[in-house]
Amino acid sequence: MKKIFIIFLSSILAFWACSENKNYNNKKNAPIYLSGIKTSADYYHILEHWKNPGKYISMNAFDGNLKTCFAKRESTLFDKGGISSLFNISFEKYVKIDTIKIAAGCFLNEKYYKMNNRLKGIKILFFREPDETGGSSLIIDESFELKDNMRYQVMKLKKAYNTYWIMFDVTSIYKGSQYNDTCVSDVKFYYRGRELKLEDIVRAKKEAVKNYIQGLRNSLTNMLKGKTLYYYGVNFGKPAKLCFRSDGILKIYSDYSDKRLDYFKKIKKWKIKAGKLFFLVGNKWQLVKYDSDELDFEILKIGSKDMTDNRNKSFFIGPKEEAI
């Protein structure tokens, strides 16, 4: 009887030890939840910003969903061998990171993965919290070369960094077979094997989309409202003027005529709605496809009407500071 009791007690102790070890391992590998993060990327460098604002924002790279992605539209900077900024991520407080995993492409399926650009060379910069002047100092940067495959790739840092915000730059790419857009489907941060995850990602993404659309609207308004764009075309004399009046009226002034200028005479008004630019052509509001780097503004298409030609990428350039 005593022997049976000892065996039973040993079994209980063994089970308890296994349970405790399992609980310890679960706790050791449990995610570290962050109360909030903010991401940013240039408004006009995000794919389809003009028609689907918010669809490809940088927050997509941190939502843990491989069916969404951040997409930066075409850039000649890659072809010149330069460095191009992808996006930034900032935290509410300092976090420690020693490992980063990345899904470096559009992981929706293999077809779209190959059609779009994938990251090859990446540079990651770690910063301290901004000071009173708004500046922040670089802690360190590390560079990695990624393989061209549809798998999470591990970037093991030289040591753990206590950082407040991080910048991701791309230094080289694997070219897409059809598009010149560069995609990132997911980025994960780790410290000592534990993943740093964002709490309530659904709410965070909604807030990010809302902020992006509002920011895009404000940027467009500041760029166009009360301003004049100039069109030089093939006539190197006095340029045509396209005036975005503050009351929403669109006026064109020109001493000469061509098909593009004549088309603009049909436009009565302009407006910005939900981060998108519209022209009233006749009695119908038409979505405007445009390109901008916050210095130049280029009208590429109005509705289905192409406003480009072989000689000039865009229709209007500017804007110039001129009161209307």
C-alpha cells in the first residue's frame, strides 16, 4: 500500500512539474502587447492614393494579415541605385527589439508576388524619442539582403535596441514582371522570442485610414485652393493658366488653343471629397488621376480622358504662388 501511495504521489508531482513547465513556456513565449503604434509614409507615394486612398497604407504592413499589403507606387529612384524611404513606425513608449521578421512582397498569391517589386536590400534605422525641438537622434542602422521567396525572412539584429521609432528604407529590389510598385505584406518585431503585437489592430487600422484620408485632403487643399497651375505644352511663349478658385470654380486662361486646353474649357468646378479630387465636366463629376510630390502637380487623367502625350508626362505643372 505504501509503495502504491509513493507511485501515486510521484505521478502527481510529475504532472504538476510538467504543467508548471508548460505554463512557464507559454508565458515565456506569450506576445508583448503594445497599446498603440503610428505609421507614416508620404501621401503621394502610396499606390492608388488618387482613387483608393487608404487601401495600401503602411499600417497594412503591421496588421498580421498576409492578404493586405503596403504598396509604394513606381519610382525611378530604385533604377538609379538610390535609397528610397518606405515607411516609419513610432511607439507610444520605448520598446526593446532584437529580431525583425518581414514578408517582403505582395503575399496575396504567387501571381501578384511576381508581378510586383519585392524588397532585396533593406536598411533599418532606429531612433530615440524626438526632443523639444522636434528632432530625434539616430541610435544605429542595420542593413540586410533578402531572398526572393514567399516566406517570412528573419533579420537578427546585432543586439537589442531600445527604440522609440523606426525607419525602413529600401536600397534595392527584385523587379516585378508587370508593375513597378514595391510591396510589403507584413513586419513583425520580437524581443527574446516574444512578439510585439498591437492591441485592437482593427480599430488602429480604421484610425490610420481616417488620418491618411484627412491628411491627403488637407495636403490637396493647401496645394490647390486659391492657386494657379501653369501649362506650357508645345508653346514656349506665355503659358496657359488653370486657376483653382477658393469658391470651387475652375477657370482656364490661355492665348492659344489645343485639344487639352479646349477640354478644360468644359470644366466648371473642382472639389475634394474623401481625399479624392473631382472635376465637374459638363454636368458630371469626374474623378481626377494626378501625380504630385508636394512641389509639382500633374494631371494625368480626368474620368476616362487621358491628359498625357508622348512628349509631356502631364498636362499642368506647378503650382505657382499666385492669388486668384
